Amino acid sequence: MDELEGGIRRVTLPLPTRPGHVHAYLLPGDEGWTLVDTGVGLPDAKETWSAALDEAGGRVATIFVTHFHPDHVGAAADLHELTGAPVWQGVLDYAQCELVWGNPAWSERLRDWFHLHGTPADVTAELVGQSSVYRPFIRYQRDPILVEAGEHVDGWALVAAPGHADGQLCLLKDGVLIAADHLLGRITPTVGLWPASRADPLGDYLAALDRTIELAPRVALPGHGEVIEDPTARARELQEHHRLRLEETVEALEAGRKTGFELSFDLFGANLQPAGRRFAVAETLSHAERLVHEDRAFRHEDGGTVTYTAA
């Protein structure tokens, strides 16, 4: 456990897949800690958290989930049982959490989604199988206290940060941004188009980065990697990364009509494991749809398959 400025504690938890770790944060307050994010619900999650909370001392007053991805929500129910503290989560984020993790038909829907975007049947089965790896380790808290951007949790303002997840919420106080996966230092947050997601996640993300620049936090504490000392500069770097990726996407589409699966090879190469290909297809689709919204590409659906062409 690391102690950061203002008495904030950072708890680093293991992940069985890349990037190999996730950070949770303990934010001090008058009534006790606000615990932000929970890690994956691995079999020893309660024991790991019990030891961390013993080291921190004091009581946990609130558990806050920034977004529903496995490494952030997976042990929420465990922590609720361990501490008795209520779990808070965004309205949209909890709805998507239920849709994905509380829905036994989600794998079938995901299979149809990849098939729609040109993924061969054998590859689709492999991609969907990989997506189910975390499912046994997700114990989200049902019926949490629901909140929206603009509200406050123990003095921390909730800031909408869609893109990586439609309903992701960050926390901001005294120039400190608890950034979750909105800003990361050495890697680029995945911004993908998925079934039932908002229509233009990359557009949402670029607008959220504009909002970050406007808010100008002094420091950002991310879900992975080290403290970001200049969040505004990092937000601008991420915007430039996506500007260049959009240009690459246009160039690839100028060669002819392509499915999202085919286009992912142009943008991310051929040497990806199934988990990497799954995210590559989703991220490729978010860029293709951003180009459609910018009138720089056309979307076609013929014979049950979606393809894209340059405008």
C-alpha cells in the first residue's frame, strides 16, 4: 500500500491478465474511508482486502465503483460483506453491469455482434470464449446507491468520463482526479464499440478529454500505472493518438470496403491473441463509427454483415 498526497492510500491488486495490476484508492473522510474500485473477485479477494484494510486502519464508510469492468467492480459484493459499507455506482454504469454480468444470454449476443462485423465463426467462438474468462470472478453488488455526474460522494465531485465505459465516473476534489481508466499514463485506454453501447464511444471519449482539459486537474490517480503529474498534457496526447488512428482508418478504407474484423488487421496487425483481437475489433469499430459521424466514411449492412467504405 502506498500513501499519496492528502492522506490518500493506493492499494495495488493483482490481475491474471495484462496489465497485471489494478489500483484501488482509499480517500480519507470525516466518517471513514471512501474506497474507490475493488479489483477482481478472485477467490482470496476478501482475505486480500481484509489485510489491506487492517493496514490502513479506520473504517470504510463508502464503496464507490467507477465502472463495471471486471477489475473495477469484481469484488464489490465481497467488500460490502466485509465492511458493511454501501456501494455507490452510476445509473448508466449499473444498468450495463446488469446487462453484461447479470445476463446469461450475453455471450450469445456477443457472438452475434462479432459475426455481424465479419468475424469468422471459428474465430468468433474463440473470442467469446476468452471474454468469459472473468465471469466467475465478478461479484458486483446488486441494487447499489445510484448516482449521476454532478453529484458528490463525501465531498468529491462526480465527473462523467464516457468512452472506455459509457457510464464511467471519475472523482475530483482539490485538483486531484481519481481517473479510473479515463486517463492512463503509458498505455492508451481501450475505447471500443460493443453491443448496447452508446453509438459513438470515441466521440464521447474525445469530448470527455476536452472536459478534462477544461477542468485542469493538478494530478490524476489512474486505475493502472503511475500517478499522472500533468493530466491536461496527457489528455492532449490521447486526443492526438486518436486523431492519427482515425487518419490510419481512413487510409485503410480507401483501399476498399472492409468489415470491422478485416479493418482491425490494418490498424492492429495480425499477431494478436484472441483477447487482443477482441479488443482490437471493438476499438476499430469505434474509430469507423466516429468517421461515419464525421461524414468521412459510410456504413453498409448487406446480407447480415456490416462493412465500411471511405466517403
